[in-house]
Amino acid sequence: MIEEILPATVMAFDAFTDPPGITLFPEEAELVRRAAEKRRREFTTARHCAHRALDRLGVPPVPVLTGAHGEPAWPPGVVGSITHCAGYRAAAVGAAPYAIGIDAEPDGPLPPGVLEAVAVPEECEHLRRLAAEHPGPSWDRLLFSAKESVYKAWYPLARRWLDFQDAVIDLDPVRGTFDARLLVTGPCWQGGRVSGFTGRWTAARGLVLTAIAMTAPPDARKAA
């Protein structure tokens, strides 16, 4: 499902269940040795998706460990992202240079108080218009998912925190795309400074999915 909103050069694999019999690398298993059963199942299937995506990219099997802030630690020359929510796990990888971020969420309204914590007034007004003019997915949840994808694409480039309200999301209900405008100074990358991200979204099977897969900042690509 996530493949539908990613370019052909990005390899992905997803799962809607936690199949039995998955074997982790010992180093990966150690990361969740003391975790609750639910967490272990999520982690195991998500790492299985990561292994399958890497195989599709032509990368030999390697453990996918975690970095200092819990982010996936990909093998050299590989960029990727992992997501999981109730009933869905996925991973996407590409050969560097890439900025990749994927996220999946249940297609339902955000819990009370969450939207106010993650959205700026401009985005709240945008969501009101979308709900009135384009009934369909839970637009607030889709906005949240897009911000998650933005952070996952941002962090490997900037190596610093990005707050939910540091990026303004504009969702296109017709094309299934979104733009993220950064309100903070972005890192230099691939011949330009990152001032935002572009991505795609979809809603199906009770889920909303968002994905970013860029090989250069939008301004740099326009200038090329």
C-alpha cells in the first residue's frame, strides 16, 4: 500500500498482520528483549519489512539497529524510514542521496487536544475548509501523519529536533499531495537549503498514509 505513494526508485514492503516465525538478527532482538509483547510484535514485523525492502534494493541482509534518538540505523549508502500503527507496518528505503519519511495512522479523528498541540492557526483553518469542501479522510489525522513524515525526512539531514509547529502543512485533496513549509532554518543539502518538503498521501483500508521521497530540496530542483 505504501508503494502507491512512493517513486519506483524507492523500495518498500508492508504488512497488515504480524506473521509468525519471523527471525530477527540477535542485535535487533536484544533491543526489545525486555519490551512488552505488543511492542515486540510491532518491532519484529517492522524490522521484517525493513529487511525485505533492503533486499529489494539489493542490499545484503544486515541488522537494522537504532540511533541515539530511536531512529533506524541504516547501512552505509542507504536512507529509509519505518512506520507502524494498529494493523499496519511498513518500511521504505532508497540509495542515498534521498530524504525519506513515511507514516501510517488509523483513519479517525485525533484525540481531544492533540490538534491544538501540533497545528498552527493557519493549518486549523485549512482543515476546516477541507472538511467542508472535501468530506473524506480524517483531515486532522492526515495532517498529523504528514508532520510525522516531515520529521522522519528532516532528522537524518539536520540531526536536530523539529517541533510539530515548526512546519506548516498544505494538503491537496485532489492530487493526493502535500507541501510542508518550514518555519525554521533548514540544513544545507544537495546544492540548496531545505526550506520545505513535498510528499504524497493516500487513504484506504481504514488507514491514512503519507510519504516523502526527495532527492534534492524543492528550490534546488527547480534551479537545476
